[in-house]
Amino acid sequence: MIQEIVLNGHIIKYQITFKNNKNTYFHFKKVGYIQINASRKQSQNSIKEYMKKNKLTFIKKYERTKFSITPKNSYFLFGKKYQKVSDSKIVNLEFNYFNNTISEPNMSIDQLDILYKKMEKKKILEMLEKLKKKHLQNGLIDIKDITFKTRYMQTRFGSCNPKTKAININLFLVNYDVLYLEYVFLHEISHLIHRNHSTSFYLLLSKLLINHKQLKKELNNIFIYR
């Protein structure tokens, strides 16, 4: 059950689930609430007191998660807006690309969160494979053996492990124009050759994407206001 607590005038939504954890974990959900997986040794009051004691940290993380590109009744997939529609006859998310709607089953907010995350992972991995195919014959970097992973990240757009050729991409990018995903993709594959942000790294990136500086600036501005 979603509950509310007021911290310095900010209404924070949260849900507590008691589990056989040794510790209590706070997960700031993209849809605007905190999922608290609590140890059975703790009480609801002790959890609320902890939140009050660390209110500034909770407010900052909560507000950063809550204010995304997606308004309450809309959803953005690679920058294209879809109107959310409730449908009691379905059990999964369904896109209608002709009238720009996404149908949601009647579920709790946390169940919908799981559906959206599963869908977003599928969509962004599909797009990354398309980008890999597009740049496969780039003539500068061998990317035929690269693999992809994706997850929500608060402080970076992506990462690269040159040894395993694994590229990790921020799942938040699924909401924005694919140009930004392509920029991050090219940035990370450049690290297969240059592991740091040296002059040589940026010379290579410029050969792959001439306007990378502008895209980085725009992307940084977007994430300031998340």
C-alpha cells in the first residue's frame, strides 16, 4: 500500500514490504515512489524516523526520480509521445503506433513499473543492436563482438569494459530521441580503443560523430532537470 510522509514540505510517497532481509533497502522508483524492502526487525515508525533524520538526502533522490520526461498520462519512447490508455482486457503493455497510444492493464503502480522496465529493456536492446549494425563497418573500431547490458543509472549515461567488450547503457535513455542513445553508444565503443578521455579519445569520437559535443551538452541539460 502506497503511503505518504511530509519532509520539509515535500510529499514523499513510499511503500513498505517486510522481508527476511538483514538490512533495509530503499529503491527510488522511476514512477515516483520509494519501494522500501524492510527487515522484519524494524518497525514502520523506525523507518519513518530514519527518513526524517536523513530528509535532505531522501528529498533530493526522490525529486530527481519523480520528475522525468514522462508526464502522468503520457509516455515517451525514443522521444515520441504516446498517450496512456487503461484497458482491463489486457495483461501487458500494448503500443498502437497509428493513434500514438500505449494501453496499460489495470494493475498496481509497482506491477506496472515492472512491465514498463521489462518493455524498456527490450526496446533499448533492440535499438542498440540496430546501432551496432549501422556502425559495424565504421573502419575505426572492431565492434562485431560487443555485447550490451542496460539498467537505470543516476550518475552516468553508459560504461564500457574493454576487456569483455561489454557496453552498459543507462535505461533512462529509452525515453529520449535516439540521437542521444547513438551518441552514448559511439562514446562507449570509443573506449574500446582509448580507456580514458584523452585528446586521442575525442579525436576518434569526432570521426565517428562530428556533433558529439552538442549532443553531450543537450543530454547533460536534460539530466539536470530529471
